[in-house]
Amino acid sequence: MSSPSNRAPNPSRWAWPLGLIVTAAFLAWAVHGVDLGEVAAGARRAKLWLVALAGIVATLTFPIRTLRWRVLLRDVHEKPFPVAPLWDATAIGFMANNLLPARAGEFARAWVASRRLPVRFSTALASIGVERVFDGLMMLALMAVTIAAPSFPSHAMVRGTSLSRIATIAAAGFGALLLLALVVALRPAPWLAVLDRVSGAVLPTRFATRLRSAAEGLVAGLAVLKSPARFVAVVLWSLVLWLVNAAAFALCFRAFNLTVPAEGALLLQGLIGFGVAIPSAPGYWGVFEGATRLTLQFYGIAAEAALAYAVVFHVAGFIPITLLGLRSLSRAHLRLGDLRSSSHEPAT
């Protein structure tokens, strides 16, 4: 394994300006026509004990993510890794998402795992990519439950397109990605052979060798798709994860006395989940609030009440994992500056 003094890879330099532009656009929309004094008053009226409970429940999703990742990511002998280093990598990664732009935490998480465990950076990153496909499919499945519920507002549209149509298109996209990953995982040799021929023809030998090494790491990260038992375990952990996350949103509905049915939390987490996939400023500020305002307006919630809910819940979820991540960073003898570097990880 490489020395911990090496710096983590980070997205390219366009991440900051692009993230700030995206965040500014969403924030401008979220606060457009809103009485900020009423937003502050709404936040003060929230039941703090329920907000705190919602924050605790939301934070429970990170240990669940760690346990799911333990199913996805295995050593060369297909044995599970210890929980502690996986937890540190997970906590550091999500802390980095809160403090660094453009979801840099995904790279930081894979990088920390490759430093603390005998696993390639590319393999760890591929496992996180598979994780995101499962997340997308599970969120869409739970959104479908909400859309089918009698409480769902039939008039719900996003820029003239029904939510059900958007969910169907997104499900088809994630399904296609999962199918492609399965095909590659089951028969990697032909794909690697094509890569060798193409890279050998257009790249210098040293770059072609590094690309081949990275591709082998990616294939290793897809190994879970070849095991029915592990595949089912990942699906079940994903279901638990997103039901617990939805419970946190629903608890916060009660903290603000919002007249939103519990299944509305499934829709809210789905739209936020896809919204924060857009490169944005650290912590998804603006994107989170904009997605929340959009979702809650479907249920007739005033913009001021929706924004008060969004800001308070966002803070309640932001603080715990950021502190836990900083603690894990210290335990791993790393600094935040190590995660901020723009250097790229060698394919090993």
C-alpha cells in the first residue's frame, strides 16, 4: 500500500467554479419570492427534540452504508475486510462531500480505503460506483411506491414532464448501467482484450499498462454481481438504508407539523438524492434546499415552510457526519489538505 502521506485524488479545477454556479442557481430559485423572516420564524417553531432525533436517524445511514460496502468490497480471496477501516473511509468520504466540491468525497473514500486496506484505488472506486447504481434503483423503486399511493398529487410535474415519466426514464438508465456492469463482470476477458488492442494502438506503452491495471481494478470492483448471495445482501442493505433515511425525513415532517404523508419522504429523498448528484458547492447547499422546496410544493406546503424545513434538516444531518469524519481523519493520521489535492491516484 502507498504511504498515507500521498495525497488523495480530487476532481479537476473546474469543480469549484462549476459547483458555485450550480449552488448559486439553486439557491436563487429556492429563495425566490420567499419571506426570509418567515423562514426564520418557521425554523424557530420546530420541535427541537424531533429535529435532533431526525438527525440521529439520518446519521445511522452511514454505519449501514459501511456494512453494505463490506459486502461489495472484498479482498483478493473474496474475504470481507474489517469494519473499522471501512467505517473510517466512509465517514471521511461523506465528510469530504460536505467540505469539498463536486462530490470529491467519493474519490477520497476510495483513496482512504486503498491506504488502509490491501485494495486497489480503482477497485474501491468501482465498488462505490456499483453502490451508486443500487442507490439509484432503490430510490426509484421507493419513489414508485409514493407515485402509486392515493396521497400522491396527480398534478406533480417538473418543467412540464410528469414525475412518473421522469422516474421511468431514470430507472431505464440505471437498469442499463447495471446490465452492462453485469455483462462485464461475468465475461471480463473480451472487454479487457478490446481495451488492450485500442489502448495499445493509440497510447504509449506506459499509459496503456496503467489503463489496463485500472481496468482490472474496476472489474474486481464488480465481482459482487457474480455472487447471487452477495447481490441479494446488497439489495437488502440498500432497502434498509433508504427506509431509515426516509424515516429521518418523515420525523422532521412531524417536527415542523407539515401535512405531508409519510410516503412523501420517499419522494423527497429521491429528488434530493438525484439532485445532489449534480456537481455543486460543498455540502450540497442550495441543491438540497431547492429540491426540498420543489417536492414539498407538490403537497401544498408554502415556500417559507419548505425552506425552513430544508435548512434545519440539512444542518441536523450535516453536523454529525462531518464531526465523525474529522475524527476518523485524525485517527487515520491524515489531514483535510490531503483530501484537497488535485493530484491523481496512480492505477495500482
